[in-house]
Amino acid sequence: MTLIDPDTVLKTDNSQIDSSHAEFTQLLNQMSAANNLEFAKLFAELLTHTEQHFQEENRLMEQSGFPAQTEHKAEHQRILGELTQFKKRLDKGLVAFARAYATEKLPAWFTLHLSTADSALVEHLIRALKSKDSVT
Ligand SMILES: [Fe+2]
Ligand SMILES: [Fe+2]
């Protein structure tokens, strides 16, 4: 089952962010069809991927002085907290909780986060780059 159709994932005009989002989408879709053993492995990969993905966006926000970085970073932290909690349950063999989270919550969160927080960040990055170009 495809949880997120890759063709419908919003492109942001930032290739680095877009490739991160493509990887997230791919992992989530693989998880939906995985057996319990594979699922646990993919969930761990998703957590590692997401830590890096958020770290990179946080760095871009700091570098460019993104005005809404407090809210955006807090949202990243909230999701990382949830992923970490479900990973702990998975490590105890409780697969159903993490599966429900991955299939019922994460796709909708991801789609919304892309069209709001991440889109606003990329718009800001493009504006910041343009104003830098016009100064130099
Ligand atoms: Fe993102
Ligand atoms: Fe983000």
C-alpha cells in the first residue's frame, strides 16, 4: 500500500530539501508493506533520516534568519520526540503502536508540514538569496 504518492509530494524549489522529502516518502511507503522485522529496521532508519533531515532544515533556518524558526524547530522536536517514543516501544516488541503511528499519523503530518512550514522556509530562502544577489 502506498501511504504517500511520490508524484503528489510538493516540490519546494530546493533540491536538498526535496531529496530529503523523497527519502522520507520512500521509507514510509516501504514500511507499509514490510513484515514486523523489516518494519522495525525501517522505523530505525526513518528516525535517523528524520534527525538529519530536521538538523539540515534547522541549520538553513539559522543561517538565513528565518523569522518562524522557533515554531518550525519546535514542530521538528515534537515529531522527533514521538518517533523516539515509538522506537522505544518497538524495541520492546510492541510493533502495532509504531505501525499505527506510521500509517495513520505520519503521512498527514508530513503532507501538512510540507505545504506550510517547509514551503515557508523555502520561500524565505529564495527571497534571502535574491536580496543577497541584489546587494552584491
Ligand atoms: Fe522537511
Ligand atoms: Fe521542516
